[in-house]
Amino acid sequence: MRAAARDRGSVSIEVAVLAPAFIGLMVLAGVAGRTAVADEAVESAAHDAARAASLARTARDGERAAEQAARDQLDWSGLRCTAPPTLDLAGSVAGRPTTFRRAYRSAAGVPATVTVTVTCTVSFDDLRAPGLPGVPGSKTVSARFTSPLDTYRSRG
């Protein structure tokens, strides 16, 4: 009987010791999963935005198309940025960096590209547990994609 009396309450102590570690592991998995989903969504948004911009004939249409494509992709993926995502548009003519608008003004027959960088800050506030140190409040995710303008099509 004395051995059984010493074991009383041992399960409670084990749960009290292991529960915080288990909760921490679950939060870590949530942060890693949300970061992976955000990386993929922003990468897809940058790809779609650059492709949409490269199909436009003018820089103004390209800017609009890029913004719409990025917004549509992020909405489709369900990613919610803490602030509206930012798009950075750049260009290249004959392999030399230039502005986004100048890429569209290059002559037909000259290779040109457009590059779109999409940046989104993802919040982890809903995953933060009280008393659990080391969980960031948010993470900024960024992706860049370059798409060529049609070399032999007129540009405006």
C-alpha cells in the first residue's frame, strides 16, 4: 500500500510539466505553417503580378494589372496582410536596370523585362499564448518575380 500512496498525483505532475512544452510545440507548428503558407501566397502573387504587367501594352495598364493580379491571388489564397500589400515595380532594358515605365518605352526588338516585388506582413497575434516567450508578433514576407515583355510587340 505504501508504494501506491507514493505514486498518487504523479500523473498531475507529469501533465503540469509536459503541458507547456506541448502547447509551445503546437504554437511553433502554427507559426511555421502560417509562414510557409504566406511564403507560397506571396510568391504566387509576385508571379501573377509580373505576368499580368508584362502582358499590358502601357506602363499605366501594367501597374493596374499587377496590382489587381497580386490582390486577386492574395485574396484567393486567403492570406490576410496586416496592412495592404506593397508592390515595387522595376524594369530592365537590354539587361540594364531601369524604371518600370522606361521598360515600356523601349523600342520594339529590344529585350525588356518587368520585375514585381510583393511584400506582406503576416500577424501571429492569434497564435501567441500568454507566458510563451519567443513567438514573434508578425513576419514580413517578400517575393520577387521577373517577366519579359514581348520583344517584337509595340509598346506604349
